[in-house]
Amino acid sequence: MSKILECKGLTKKYGDKYALNNIDLSISRGRIVGLLGPNGSGKSTIIKLANGLLLPSSGGIYINGEEPGVNTKKIVSYLPERSYLSDWMKVSDIIKFFQDFYSNFNVSKAYEMLKRLNISPEDKLKTMSKGTKEKVQLILVMSREAELYLLDEPIGGVDPAARDYILNTIISNYSENATVVISTHLIADIEKVLDDVIFINQGNVVMSAAVDEIREEKGKSVDDLFREVFRC
């Protein structure tokens, strides 16, 4: 399988503190990958570096063989941990904005997902709960026909009842050649949709493996192994 994301000696420092410490990593196409670790482990740093929001201190990160830039932004769809949408906007306004900004934005898919979640396109964000806002933002991200989806804590702010729908939205709205990277510490909630996992702690990759390998070789769930490795 060809690689969609690679890290080679990737290091990010803030003063004397390492957010990422010389990591080597590769992620293949057509996979759903869990980027898993405690809060502050370096998960968001990797995602921000992949989006060009941060620059490496040394080493490199590559999307489809290129450093993050104009070309990679065309194929990467990014869900940040915090909302960046303006409260005064209606959902339909935001959809129009995304349609104008991204050539690969699928408007019909966006409206279909809104309908399934009973979210009115005429509603303004300021009238919505935090969880509903996060659903809208996820719909926008997953409505792009991207090659790499980078989702930073996509289920952290929603109630447990909504998490299954959000995970189903993720797995049913990307092509088989695309890859989804989900950063989270809520392992039990997302384990069922994952193909691969990457454990990261204190800026270091502790383990990278296929979920099936973990279950067969370790005889444990990903959640159980995570708790053992990180002593949760």
C-alpha cells in the first residue's frame, strides 16, 4: 500500500521541551488510524504539522510525498480540536463558504448528512449546543472528497449517544483509497472502527500496529492494551 503520510526524524521543540522527539512514522492509504495517547502526548502537534500550522524544528513530515503546503491542502481535510466557525453564520452560509473555498466539497453530501441529523441549514451556530456545532463541523470536513482526513478529538465534546452516529458518519463518507486519522484518548469509543493504531506518549511513538495484530498476538482489546501501556 502506498503511503499518504510519513514522518522522518520529525522533531518539534518549544525551548528545551520536546513536543515530538525524532519520530519516524508511516501511514498507508485506505486505512482508519487511531492516533492515541494521553492529553499532552503530541497528537495535536503531529496533526498541526501535517496541516502546515506548525513547522518542524528538525526532520520532516510529508503528505503524499510532499511537505505541507498549497498542494497538500487540496487533499487534506482537517477537523481541529476547537471550533473555528463564526456564531453569527447560518449553516447554509458556511456550506456556501466551503463550496467556494474547496473545489472537492460535495454540497449534496453535506445537506444529506444535515438532514439525517435533523439540523436545519437555516439555523445559526449561536443557537446550537456545543455538541451540535461539533457535528456541523464534522459534516463540513467529511463532505470534502479528500485523500487524507485529520480529525483532532472529533468525539470529545459530544454525548455518548451521538458518538456512534459520528463514527458511522466518518466511516461511511470517505473513499476506500482515502485515509482517516483520528486523534483521541477515548479509545473504547472508537476502537471498533479502527484498522491501525499509533500509541504516542511524551512526544515519542510507543507502538504502531494493526488492530487485528493486537487482538491476535496480545489477546487484548486496543483499550485494554492502551490502559496497560499507559497505566490508566
